[in-house]
Amino acid sequence: MRSGRLESAPLLFIPVLMAGLGYIMFKNFIWPLADEVWDDGDTLIVRIGNQEQRIALSEISDVSYSNYKNVPRVTIVLRQPSIFGPEIIFSPPATLLPFAGNSVIEELIERINAKRGT
């Protein structure tokens, strides 16, 4: 006759494994996202938690946009680190066509390139 403890060990391992994987996914995909990013002409207003900072478009050195993920992301790399670090990551406004380009982000990238002089 076998002990009930040995047979239930895999049942305890699965929830612990799922919690660990959930933590890793949230840490990499959700928690780095800014709470709000507002376009204010020549600046972006970024809010994460209770902190808010204005970032001039001319202070942005690179922008990348990926809409082929479950959570579309825009990554803005800054020339000088802000209070949030060297880059700002946020999710752009949703579009009706999931794999089409986002016109709001494409227009923002054009404006940033114009401010950089490229």
C-alpha cells in the first residue's frame, strides 16, 4: 500500500510551476509597460504609477514598433535616461485590423525622425 503523500506530490508541483511561469510572463510582458503615454505635440507625457515626465521628441534616439505580439508594443529609446530608465515601453491604441500598421504610431515615428533630422 502506497502513501497518499507520494502520489499527491505531482499535483502540488503543477500549480507551483504555473505560478512561476505566470510571474515570468508578467515580469517580461506586462509590468514594463507604461501606464499612459500622451502625445502633446513636440513632447510625450509618460506616466508610470504616480510619476509623470515630459519627454521631448528630440530626446528620442530610436523607436521600434511590434504589432505581431499578443500585446502590441512600442519601445522608445532615449538619448539620456529618464526617471523611468533608458527606454519607455507602451502598448499603442488598438486598431480594428490586428496585423495592419498603426497609423498613430507610424505618424509619431515620422515626427520623431523629423525632429532627429533623419
